[in-house]
Amino acid sequence: MIKFQDFKKDKKTSGDEEFDCVRKMNDWIENKNIQVVSVETLFEVTGDGFSTDTSFIMFRLWYKELC
């Protein structure tokens, strides 16, 4: 069965949100016996047709547990 784990930005800290989430994800993977299937990067896009802004939301890791 394929499962997922989300690694969201920390609302209390500012700065390198994506790098912090990658660190969290890598730490989580180290302690698991899994096969990584895919990693998604989720962004929020705001604005209108003339001007848009994107902001990082989270990484979503898709994985299979190994026996």
C-alpha cells in the first residue's frame, strides 16, 4: 500500500522554509524502512491574471513500507 507523509513549513520560523522541510523529511526517512515513490512540492498561487505570487506550502512524500 502506498502512503504519504506531509512536511509543512514551520509557521513560527521564517527564512529557508523549503530547506527546513527537506531536513525534517530526511530525518524522518532515516528512521524508517521505506521505499520512496515520489516527492511533491505544493505551492499556493495567489493574485489575478496580471500579477501572481507563489508561496511554499509543504513537501508530500509518497512511500511504501518495506517488510
